[in-house]
Amino acid sequence: MDILFLSLFYITAAAFGGSLLKASRFSFRSLSEEVFFSVIAGMGVLGYFVYFLGLAGFLSTGALFFLLALAVLVSAPAMAEMGRAVYEAAGKGGGKALSLLEKALLAVMAVVLLNTLMGALAPLTSNDNLAYRFVEIKTFLDDGRVGYIPYTRESLWPYLTEMLFLLGMAIRSDIAAKLVGWSFGITCCLGIYACLERFHSRKAGILSAAILLLTPSIFQHLTSAYVDLAMATYAFGALLAFFIMLDGRGLRWAVLAGVLCGFLMSMKHIALMVPVAAVIGISYYIIRYREDASAALKGAGAAAPAAVLFSFFWYLRSFILKGNPFYPFFGSFFGGAGWASTTADHIGDRFGLVNLMRMPWDATMNPVNYSDEHIGAVYLLLLPLFFLTGRKRKIYSFFGGFAAAFTLLWYYVDPKSLRYLYPAIPVLAVIAASSVMDIKHRDRFLYRTALTVFFAVAVFNLGLSFYYNAGRYAVALGLESKSSYLSRTERTYGMARLIRDNLPADAKIFMIGEIRAYYLDRPYIHANNYLQEKDIDPEKWSPEDMKHSLSSEGVNYILTSLDENYQINPMISDYLRGRKEVFSYSFRDREGVTHRYKVYNIS
């Protein structure tokens, strides 16, 4: 049923977005291009509909089901038309017969998609989703509104992708929400394929999609419903739309680029780097092709207001409620409206010529520096071919300028995680695939060598994909229960069940040392969030202060979590001394770390 929901959602988004684009008089070069832009336009608008329902306080399963049904009804003619187009394209075999290379690439991609689908069908275990993302959209649904959740840092963040997850959770389940995240992998591959089908060749398009899909960090996140792949998809859509405008297809494409950029900036604060990098890319393009300067400047002028119009709601809401559009970050710039955070303090710390030169190697071969995420060896091996092709297409200048600028911005601002680099990855996949195909005309031996290297790395990455998802097949196929799977894979699940069985319904928990709370069915407050929100220095917080604070919040239980990396503040240990311990629980994770939980009654 979860897959059925995904199918209905995806088709509806494509048809609904297609209706909007056709009404705006867009014409497309290919079916893949039409479907790509239709899907991301439709998803963006549907996400905003969910958001506005939530702001109005009408968020419920019934209201969201009605919204989806209405979208189906409105887009039914476009759905039928798009269905006929897909059927006719399938009947024609896509035109020219597929080559052996194309068949091999499609087969590899199908295996990765099927494998990651199994991972996406498994219950939630990813950290960010269990700590805040899915916790907060579940809270929105329970409250019937999208609003600020006390003692959270994320509930005022731009959450457009989460609105789509919320739609899946409300109508079906959290697995359906994960599948919405998985679908962005297909959509992004479709986008880069459509790009090269227009500006290069079908074969280059298929290769670029395969390069992207076989990126280890990408296929890892296909199963986890993080928003970074959605961010990459919309960034690429905005860039492609803008370049289509530069290719002489009309200013409306620049407006579409702005709309998509607005959707993008509605997903994550770090997405604000994309328009900055795009401006740098456009500037570089103008320097290289002065004859296109007028079109580029007019396009930027048309895109900018559209981007602001389709993103300012999130930042305005945060400013109205907290006096800071980026709450809780950068509070010092907004009269102290924010948390004492080290995020801004460490911007630029790792930036330097030596570190920057090492970055491609580290990102490929030493992922421990990037939250154990890595992009694999393909980019490192294939991108140098670009300098040997001798074919300097205009799109290379535009995309290359953006990729270089965004990579520098990412590395300067927040390089701790490779997934924040995702907006540049599809662009790099396009350049790498184009370079492989272009080198064929200069050196067939080098071309064959490049393909051999790619398939060698692809086989290795396929093995990684199976390794990451092997333990999820049984639960995805219904051969293992959700409870059994979570009991052996998620550290907080067993603890949450003990809380359900041992604590009264009116229990309110103060959580110390643990941030994951999705499976917890009692109200709680994260200790660190509470201290940040109240601007309390834990070193100066006395046991008497703690007693008074927790009493005023109605807290009657404390949960503590200890592991090798976290020890409780001595003051809290003093406060808990003599308190009644309700239960304890230990969990050893796959990295060999033992998490030790204790729950105390402080009432």
C-alpha cells in the first residue's frame, strides 16, 4: 500500500505540475524533460498547499486526503495526456534502439533502485529523522497545525520537503513518507538525463544518471528521507531552466528557474548558498560569452523576484514569531533572538589552500572527515577528462562555474557533511558523463578505458549498496516484524517500549544525553534545547535551580543516556542521587558503542 501511495502521489504531482506549466505556455524538447519539470513543479506547489493548510490550523488526515483527491481531479486530463505520451514512447522503444552500453547502464541503475527501495521500505532508523524531522511533522499532524514547537530549534526551519513527507505520513504511514524521499533519486536522475538528451545525447544522459545513482552518499540517503537529495533535485532544475532560457527559449524559463529556486530555499537554510553560487556561475558565463550578457542579466532579473516570492513565507514566519528569520542561528545579528551556537563561530575554520586541494581526495578516499559520507572514486577519475575533450560547450561554462562556486562556498561555510554539497553533485555528473562521451571522438582507447574504470567502480559500489541494505530486506518483504527489526537496529526503540509499559500516561520526561524521540509516546523536553532556549549555563545551574525549572515545566521523570562519548554533568548526577530509578536499559549498536539508559522518578 505504501508503494501504491507513492505511485498515486508521483503521478498526481507530475500531472498537476504539468497542468500548471502547460497553462503557462511551456513547451518541452522531450518527454523526459516535460515529466521532470512537471514533477518538481507539482511537488513544490502541493508542498505549499500542505504548509498553508497547516498555518491555517486545518491540518488533518481528512483535509490532506481531500487535498490529494482534489489535485487528482484537477489534473485528470493532464494525467491522461501524459499517460498516453508515456505509452506511445514505450511503444516506440524511445526511438533509436538502445545500445549494449545503454542497456548495461540501465540494468545497473535498476538494481540500485530496487535495492534502495528495500531500504526505504524499512522502518525509520536515521538519526535526523528520529531526532527532529519526523518527530516534528508528527507533532504538526497531532496538533492540527504547523507552528513553533517549544524547546525545538528546527520547527521554524524551512520545511517544504517535510510538508510532502507529512502528506505521506498522514494519508498512509511514515514508510510512505520515506518513499517520497526515495522518489527524489528517480526525479534527479530524470532531470540530468533530460538535460543531456537536450544538449548532448541520450547515451550521455543515461551515463550521467548512472554516475549520480552509483554515488555512495546518494544511494545511502535514498533510503533515509533526508531533504538533501530533494535540494539537489531542485537546484539542478533551477539551473537547467535558466540555461534553457540562455539557449534562447524565452524569459518564462528564467521565471521558472526562480520559482524552483524559491522552492529550494524553502527546504533548508544552507540552500541559500545556491543562488549565490548561481550568480557567480552566471557572471563567469557572461565573461566567457559576452554576446549572451543581455539575456543572462534579464534572466537573472526575472528569476530573482520569483525566487523571493516562493520562499519568503518561511523566513517571515520565523521573523514574526522569534524576531530572527534564521532562528535559532545568528542570534547575535538579530538582537539576541537565537541560541548560543558555535555554528557561526566556526565558519571558515577548515578553509585553506592545502585543505582545499586535499578535499577531492578526502571526499573520495577519507570520508571520516565528512561524517563518513563519500562520493566515490568516479568523479575523481572521470572529471579530468573534461580538460582533454577539446569541446567547450556553453553549458560547461555555466554548470562548471556554479559547481566550482558552490563547492568553495560549501567548504568555507559548513564542510562537515558531504550531503550539504549535493547541489553540485548532479552538475558534476553531467560534466563527467559528457566528457566521457566527448573523449570518444579524440581517443577511442581512452574512451574505452574510462568506461572500464566506471564499470569497475560501479561493481564495487553495487556491493556497497547491497551491504548497506542487506539487513533491511526481511522487514521490507514482510519476513520480519517491525518490532523485531527495530529492536536490533534502533537504540531508542527498546527504551521507548519500556517507557510505554512502565510510566504513567501523564509522565513528562526530561531527556539528557539522547536526542532521538520518534518512538517515544510520552511528552518530553530535550535537556540541551531547554538550556539553550532559556539561555542557562549548565555549569552555573544548581540542583535547586534544576528542581524549580523542571517543576515549572511539569516534568516528573528524567531519562539519562550514557555512552563512551557522553557523560552527565556532575551537578545533574548530584541532583539524581537518591532519586528512584524506574528502569535501566542498554543497547549495543553496530559500531560497537553501548548506550546505557536510566529513567528516574523525580515527582
